[in-house]
Amino acid sequence: MTKITRVDIQMADLTPKTKRQDAIQSFVSQETPIVTVYDSDGASGTGYSYTIGTGGPSIIALLEHTLAPKLIGQNPDQIEHIWKELLFSTHATATGAVTSLALAACDTALWDLRCRKQNLPLWQAAGGAQNRIPVYSTEGGWLHLETQALVDDALKTREQGFKGSKIKIGRPLASEDAARLHAVRDAVGAEYQIFTDANQSFTLSEAVRRARILEEYDAGWMEEPLPADDITAHAVLAARTSVPIAVGESLYSLSQFKDYLQLNAASVIQADVARVGGITPWLKTAHLAEAYNVMICPHFLMELHLPLVCAVPNAKWLEYIPQLDDITTAAVSIKDGFAAPDDSPGLGIRWDTAAIAAKSLVSLTVTG
């Protein structure tokens, strides 16, 4: 039986290429835990997750002292078994961000290993539902930007073939959000999609009030309008607006998504493969949403989400925020506003090992 014999752990520190500011936080840096697993056949697979500037050392500690040692000696083909065993080994800290982000680095590495050994790209191995996906951009819609900058970016993005843009909302006055959305809609026309994101900054009453503004400008969705743990308030809001309610980046388990779907509290699911704990639970979440006739449009992690959204039939959009340009040798392929997954075996991410080493704050190995 093939066994896992070694686990390498690194953490690259990546600086965002643009200032990223929303209603509640700034994106300081991208701490990127990277896990490479090796098996007794001599094969390897690499996975990763991320933070937005805090918590990285905690993830590395959990990997080094708890998760990586439990991978040694495991059969890498038993991904479902390994995922559950790793989850229960951290039961006292699950369900939550640090555990999920550490789990995801391991799980994505195992999927990469499996796909490489089967000589299949992830998008086919996980389902192969579609071979391209429309892309919308978030990189020019940050809350600190002035209105003209939003307009200029949306026009440029449309000229590049993108199908939509995301605009951050949550300015102190509702009239400010309205003016920004009006300017962008007036510039790009009715056919271009405008998505909005409040980053959990509203109360229920304020979310209801601002949803009326979004209806006026035909917003594609209202993302994270309320604190993510207040499912009941999301259900109330969803019943009082025609704007689709999108949630998911701050949910950390399949069961949390189940609760939202059962209560009709969201009509767009934005499961983040890192925050939900890896590819194994992400695929379950996508198919759960499919059972409710709800689309999945994941948050962030463009390079990893690309093959996943192409694996399932109910994915409708890919969010464009480049993350890995500094540590990869090839960018995501985008043509006429559609992204196409890489057909090489594995995750489809072409790592630059020298660049990773140069940017790593941590580099260690766990063996038997």
C-alpha cells in the first residue's frame, strides 16, 4: 500500500498589488501556507491556503504539530478518510477559521497528488461540468476609491472583455453608496453586471434600507450584508428584497451552508475552498447548493477556484483577484471575459519553487 512519507511546510508572504480596503478591514498581506506531501511511490502534491495578514503562524503551528504528523503513514488515496480524521484530531478548535485553513492546505495537496498520479486535471477529476467560466473583477471596486476611479476601472475591465465588476458598499451615508453605483451603472450600461459587497457591515434595518438602492441599479447580488452568524436576519432580508443575497466566505462547514439554504437565507453561495477546509468539503457544498437550485460563486482564491467552478454545473462566476502571480510561472488564462482551467495534471497551478523559497517566512519538514 502506498503511504505518505514526508510533508513539507512553507509560508510565503505575498504583498497585494493594489490597496484592498472594505467596510471593516484592510488586506495587509497574504500569508500563504503551502503544504507538499510525498508518497512512497515518489510522487508529490502541493496545496495551499491563505490569510489576509493575521493568523499565519497559528496555521503553521497546527500543521507542524498536529496535522502533518497525522498524515505520515496514511494512504493518500483515502482522501475522505484523512479529511475526517484530521478534522476530529482538531475537534477542540473546530469549526473555525484557523483549523479550516490548515485543513485546506493538506486536503488540496492530497487532491493535487491524486490528480497527478491519475494524469488528470482537477477540473475533470472533480466532475468536468464545464470548460470555461465568466469572470468578474473585484480589484478596482474597493471602498476607499473615489467614484471616478470606480468608473474608470469598470470601463477598463469591460473593454478587456470581463462580464462584470464588484463594488464595495458600506460608506457612512447610503447616499454615498448610491452615488457611486449610479456613476458606474451610467458608465457601463445595463448589460454589464454590477455586484456589491458590504463585508458584514450592516444591521438588518440598514441592510433593508440599502437593498432598495441596489434594486434601483440592478445589482447582481448583495454580498455579506450582515454578520455571517446571524442566519435569521439574512432570511428576513432575503424575503424583503429582490436583490440576491450572497454569503459564504465567512462560513466554515457544510452544515452552516445547509442552515442558510434550508431557511432560504441566501440565493448565492460563495464557499471559499480554504475557509471551508479544502476541496473535499467544497465539492459537497457545491452539490448541496445544486440540490437547492442555488448557484455557487466562490470567494477569492481565483487560481484554485477556477478548476473547481468548472468541475460543477451550478457555478456561474469566477472572482478575479490575482493572488499567486509572484510564486507561479503562468497566470490564469482569460479570453473574451471567460477563464479556462489548465489541462495539466493536478490543481492546474504552475508553482515557481525558487520564488516560493525566496518569499517563505517558514520552511520545515515533517517525516516519520
